[in-house]
Amino acid sequence: MSTESGSDFQKRMEEDVSSVEQQLEESSTKSLRSTEKSLHIPSLTKPGDLKNIKKAVLNSLVSVAETNQSLLTADQVQHLSHYLDSNTRGYVGSLGMICQGESCPFISSCPLNNIGSKLPLEQKCPVENSMVTLWLNKHLRALGIDDPNDPIHSFDMDMLYELAGQELIRWRCSVHLSDDPRLVSNQQVGATQQGEPIFADVINPVLDVMEKAGKNISKIRQALVATREAQIKAGQLASDPTERAAELKKKATELIEARRKANEQIIDVDIKDA
């Protein structure tokens, strides 16, 4: 009969988990090296080194651009770099509209136009970019994110950018409603057999878009709160050695199963109860 103490069991579990995590990391590294080779990305110091990956991808784009023409200028390279930076966090980097001057459908709410400023024609709207930045950063302190570039906050930052994108969609809807505040309009919805038009009151479709964006915003906010609650709960469980051991055992099992699914040969780890 085993006489292993609770502390010894927890220590052994931590060693087992560490061993399996190391094996998975080595497998991920091999896969990453293969991807780097196909993309002509140089060897990285560690998997997930986003800063160096950006540099390598930028160099790759520059190489492609310089294949059939002279060397790129510093401004052209900066344009490519800015494009990568703006699209790192998903669709919101491309969502910002291009300035169309007086033809812009949102010109009535443009603060630059309202003060008589020269508009940046054919460039990304600086007003929308500024609002996205404000919407993004107002939540960082509440979420305890000091360094947005820290990989540990990757999922949170993705959700925050998604949140900002949905806020931007809803803002555009509000501008439309400001210019045309009618919630219902009388429109032709069909015709009789004699060809006479049939009219009916139709709800402004902008309201549907605004409602969907609002629901998405609510879901994202709930996900961010749920993440924080899970972290707090995990911290509470960690204070109990028994619960901590159970969590370690569960984590080890999940790691082993993940490797099995990846068709990797694994080293069986003894995770039996003490």
C-alpha cells in the first residue's frame, strides 16, 4: 500500500506535467520549423516570437516586391510594415474606411471636416482609427493588462480588438440614424397581379445591424469577464493541495490526449492516485 504523502504526490504530478509539456513544446517547435522553412522565415529563438516573425514576414514581402523592380524606398517598406501591424489582430485593421472627402457617407459626423481641416483623401480614416484606439485602451486597466504585446494576453487582446470592431460597426449605424432618424419607412414590398405596387411599413435595416453588433459586444464582454472569473477560481483552487493535485492530474491527461491526437509517440506518464 502506497505511503506517499500529499506533498510528494503533488511534486510528482508537477514533474509529470512539466515532462509532458516539454514533449509537446518540442513537437510544436518541429512543426514551427517546418512552417518557417516553407515561408523562408529564419530560425526563431522560441515558438510564438511574434516580433521576429513580423520582421521575417516583412522581409519576405519586401523580397517579393523587389523581384521585378528596383529597391523599395523607406516609405514603401514602412507602408508594408504598417499593413502587417494593423492586421495582426484580425479584421478590425482592415475595417477602417478610406477617406472619400465630401463623398464620404459619414461626412456629417467627421470632426476634421466640421472644423474645416484638410481631409486625408485616399488614406485610412484617422477619425475611425482614433476611436478604435480609444475603445481598445479604455479596457486595458480594468483587465489588468500592462503590456498588450505580451503573448500571455494574446486571447484577451484579440477579443478587445473584436470588441472595438463591433463598436465601430455600431457607431456607423448611429451616424446613419442621425442622418435619417426614421425607424420605419413606407416602401414597396410587392405588386398585385395587375402590376400595381404594394406598399407597407418597413423597419430600417440599420436597426438590425445595430442590434446584431450589440449582441456580439455583449457576448465578447461576457467572455472577458468569464476569463477573469476562471483565473480567480483557479487561484483559489491552487491554495488547496488536494484540489491542486487534481488540477495537475487533469492537465497532464489533457496534454497526453492532445499529443495522441497529433499522432505523436508519447511516453506514458504514471498519473495514478497516491
